Amino acid sequence: MTEKAHADFLRPLHRPGRPHVKNGLTTKEKPYMLIERVSYSDEWVPQLHIGEKTQLLEKGSAVDLALHPEVHCLGYSRSGQRHVCPETRIGRKQCSSCAKEDDFLVCLRCDGATCLQFNSQLKDDCFGKEYSVYLASFGQTVKAGISKTSRLEKRWVEQGADFALEAFSGLNGQKARVIESALFRTGLAARIVLGDKMKLPKPDGTLLKDELEQPHIRRVRDAFPENSVEKPVQSLQRHYPDSLDARPTPTLQGTVTGWKGPVLFLQQNGERRVFGLPDAVGRKINAAPLSAYF
């Protein structure tokens, strides 16, 4: 399906009760469901959280979801509970009002200078668990980040990194943020946007090794000698499918053939396609599958 055809198909979904016709039969729309988030199972398989249900996107499984174009605010997290947006706003995955109420965002925005977390459970998690600071490459871009040490490799795979290494260890969350912020000031990326990941850039196995030899990285290492570690660069290619000739698709439909972080690989009508899973979050789906409309 072309992008224009997909957009044309989606327009009627905003009109409650509008009939749809397939093979001469007319059916009413079924209730909507909201995709609330994407996570990864214990086996590192991506999964969609749709209301109270979870849909695993395992290799070989079929996915057939009719996505609405509008993005809905998902509310905010407070003490581990998800609260719906009181204004039910449309246009962003989280509106500005809900962002102010979200205790988890406080940690994501932290630079380590001062702990502003008001949730005692999250604060205990920050100061009571062991964290690492890592470097990861995506094509020709290197980013810095932090992760709990116990889930370091899973974190790299969730992001779709090509290569990665642990650069600092034995940290609490706040000190990890301090070192991460120092690495950002050297010019390392804080994040890789989905659009760049969807381009499936060619992996570069020498990039991280060359970056570690740069004077600005060495200065950060020298500033935190007790936590700096010399670990080998790890290739993560074994976790991903071959990306040759895979093209983006606007539809979440087909047979799952693999994933590279948030980029889902699909077989659609004999073609290799990719879909950015974060683009599905905050969007409603119809209870009827996409194929039911054609």
C-alpha cells in the first residue's frame, strides 16, 4: 500500500459508526484501543502494550493493526502507576501538563548535579543499584548513555546499537549522570532519533575504538579513574536481521522477520519493509485488523 493510499484509508476511522465495505459486505467500526508503550520481554522480543493486553512481535508472527493517524497523550507515571491525561489531549505522546507530573521524567532529565526526584522508590533505585556508563555506535554516530549494569547488553539491543562498550562501572545513578553529562560536553550524542535509525546506516566496527583514543574522551576517563574500565568493543550484529533492501512502510502489517532496536522488520507482499515501533505509541487501533478493510 502506498503512503497516500494508507492516509486515504485512515480518514474514515475518525467518524464513529461509519460503515466500511469489503467484498460487498458492510460492517460497523469496532471499539478503539490505544497502544500505550513498547517494551522488550525477558527474551528481548519487542512487545506492544495495548490497553491491558500485550502483543509479542516474535519472529514469524503475523501483525495486522489498523493505526489511526492521531497521536494521543498517554498521561503520566507516578509511583509506578500510569495516570490518564486529564485533558485527553491530542498531538503529542505526552502533553506539557502531564510531563510536569511524571516522576520518571525527572530521572531522564537528570544531569547528576542535584537530585530532584520526589519519588522515594525511584530515588532508592538510583542510589541503591549499580549503574554503568557506555558508548554505543549507530552507523557513523557515537552516543553516550547509562544503564543498570545488570541489563547493559539488553539496553544496547533495545536501542539497536551496532557496537557498544562499557566505559565506566561501579556507579550509582547520580554519579553515572555526572559522567554521562561530561561525555555529552565532548560532543557525543545524547540520543539517536528514530528517523536516523530507520535509515539503517552501515555499521562501522572501528568507530568506537577510534573515539576512545580521542583526547577529550581520555580527559573524562582521567577525571574518574576509580570508575573507568577498559572493556572490549562488543558487536551486536548477531541480534539483528540483514537490512539490505529493506524500505520503510507506514503500515504495521505483515510477518515479523526480526528487529533492530525500535525498527521492526516485516515481510509485506513479498517485500522487505521496516516500521518504527515508537510511531505506533499513542495511536489508537481498531479492533478489526487492517486487512479487514480491503
